[in-house]
Amino acid sequence: MINLGARKATPFSVSASKTPVTRLGLACLALAACTASAEEVRPPETQLYFPTGIGVSPDESKLFVTNANSELRYDSGSVNVMDLALADSIAAAWTSSAKTTPSGCHGDTDRTETLICDEAQFMLPNSGARIGNFATQLGVQDTSSTGDGHLRLIIPTRGDPSVTWIDWDGSRLSCNSDNQGFELCDDTHRLSYVHNDPNVAYLPEEPYDVFVDSPGEFALVTHLSSGYVSLINTPAVGNASVADVAVGIFSSDPLTGLQGSTGVAGHATPSGLDTVYVGSRTEDRIQTFTVGRPPNLVDPFLIAGAYFFLDSVGGNAGGSSDTRGMKFSADGKKLYLLNRNPPSLQVVDTTLNDAGYPRNKVVAATDICRQASTLTALDSGDGEKVYLTCFSDGSIYIVDPRGQGSVADIVTVGRGPYAIAASAVHKKIYVTNFLEDTIAVIDVAPGSPTRNRVVLRIGEVKPP
């Protein structure tokens, strides 16, 4: 690991300076057929298009969703803000004995328990923002110390590549100096350089997953193609910046030469410091980090800590690689992580041993679908469950992690489910369906007649 603040570094990627608009322009030149005006390529403000990242506000009243613009139909991606109370009330009216169908909605002909509604009615007017193309995940930072509802979104964006930060003031997102609605985030809010200095280093390519520590005022971003890990300094008041980059964390695959850091999750230790766990695309190892903060208020830096191997599942001698989503249990005692090789959800005991160190031992494992992407955990009233997305299967698996772990249910949610979020207040799970431009809303309330079923689909299903 290196602290790039200590020296002048060679840029990681010369492609980092290409903006999405530049890429689109180059594509137009290649096709010799670009006559669209700026308004024609401006993305719609109240429409889902290749939704990816998703996050719930701390008070569980808002849902933030990123649109990746993966067909490059528009000049940028975007972030929508949705009203979860409205979604809850419409779903409740539909699942009641009256089976109320509001304007802009209709029942699903294939699944009688599901109501399909146009997405525009759920989106807060004049609240969104435009970002770069190919956003992946979304982290929500609580920047409010007085309960005023101020938040900050941290969004890895592969198209630049950059990490976008956007402030939420309780009614709208803001990420440009003009403070205008639904304008493209400016360069200050799209982090492309370490220390915001092009003479130091570019941000590594393929920013992938993000973990946000609100009290610690930092975020960690993984990089799918390099195995690097970037530390984002994001003070509650003031601009965010790329503070440090850890390199050489994971070894390359001996056959393909591929590297990659993937899932990331963190939790507070008894000392008060967050320990952050990072998984690998190519190695059966989980690396931990803490964040150091010098007393002179200069940028924080990454401290590589202990690591452990996933050697309990896979092959004759064990060994699990291609870790994807990771999430800690609510009590911080267990780490849930999903692997693609072999497809499994593993439960890691992270309680402290007699010496005061995390045990980091796999204590349970469950077979899951292939190409699982992300996961979340929620106790909706009858014990914590793990919910994970199965991109190629069009479903989510619901896993009971107790004992040796078991699959409690499999729910069909739509084409290309990618990111997933949970709300204990609403007792709902929210899933972005990347390939059909919808969000599936799943009822997980114990005792409900529609439990573990999609009761609301936000957005009309795009034809395959």
C-alpha cells in the first residue's frame, strides 16, 4: 500500500480525462450520423433507464436510484429520488381487499399480486441530478448532526472513471456551482484525480463498489479491473476528495492475469475505529483496512490490516474466489458475503477472540444462484434474513443465515436484478432490474399474505 500524498505518482489511466460527452462525441464521429440537439440527448428527469445503484435514506423516507445510461442513448446518467411513503401507500391499497388501482397503474397479467405503475409519480419533482455514464453502486452518507436531513451520495462511475459526490438538502440533489436543478455534476463533484490534482495520479479505472462511513466521514471504493482500493475523504461540511489509493492488494489470476477488488463492507470495533473488509475478484482472500487521520488535519490514509482466506468452501482443499456483495449483520458480529466461485453465501464470524482480534472464521455456507451481484440484510420481525440478487436468473434468493444457513425462498423479480436495498420501517426490499428499467418492491412483513412477493413494480417493463 502506498500513500500517494507522499510523492508525485504516475497516472493510473490516461483515459480518465475523457468525459461521457466526449465519448459520445467520438462515437458520433465514427458513425458520421450525429445531428441530435442537446435537448434531444438530455436524459429524461422522471424515467428509469438501466437502473443500477440504490440506497435508502437514514430516515427511510427516500429512495435514491442511479441510472447507468448503458446504451449511451443520452448524454449522461442520472440519479432519481423517490418517495417511499407513496410507494408504501399504493402497495398497501393494492394488496388490501379493495385492491385499489390508482391512476397510472395496472395489474400485472402474469402475477396477480403485482401492481405496475409509471415511475414518474414516485419521483420527487425537480430533485434529481445528472452524472457520468455507467454508475455502479450508491452509498448514502448522513452529514446531518442536527437532524436536518442533509445527506451526501457517493457514486462510483465507470464511464469517466470518477467518484461522484452529491449533496441532498432534504428536497433536492445539488452537485454544481450554479445550484441548478437536473444539471450535470461539475468537475468539483466528479473526483477523477488523487488529491484533486492531475499531477499526482488519476483515479484508478473501473470504480465498482462503495462503503460509506458517516461518523468517520470517509468512503472506500473498490476497482474491478485493478484490485486497487481508493479512500474518499468526505467531510460533513466541505468538498470530498480522493485521499489515498492502496495498490498491490490482491494478486493476479495466474491463467488470465486479471485482478480486481470487489465487495466492501465495514463495521465499528470496540475501539471506535471502523474496520473495513474488501473482497477480491481473483483471489480467495479478504483484506481489512482501517483509516488513519494525522493530527495536522491533512488527508486521511489507508492502513492495511489483517487478512484471511475463504478456505472453507470450494474444491477438495477449499478456496472461494470472485467475492461480490458483502454486508455486516445489524449487530456487527457476522459478515455476509457472496461468492461466484463456487456460488455460495458465506457467513463469517467476526466476534473478538480472547486476544481481542476478530475471529474471521467462516461458520456457515449456503448454495446460491450463479452470477449473484449484491446483497442486503434485514430483520423484518422474525429474525435477520439475507437477500441477494441473481442477475442471470431474474430472481432474488432469501437466505436464513442461522445454523448452517438455508435458502428460505426464491422470488422472481424481473430481468437483470442488480442492486438491492431494505427498509425496516416499510418492511420492504427494493431491487433495481437493470435490463427492464424497473424497480421491484417486495413485501417482507411477517404474516403478510403477500410476503416474499413483488407487490409493486415501479416503471413499465421494457421489452426484451
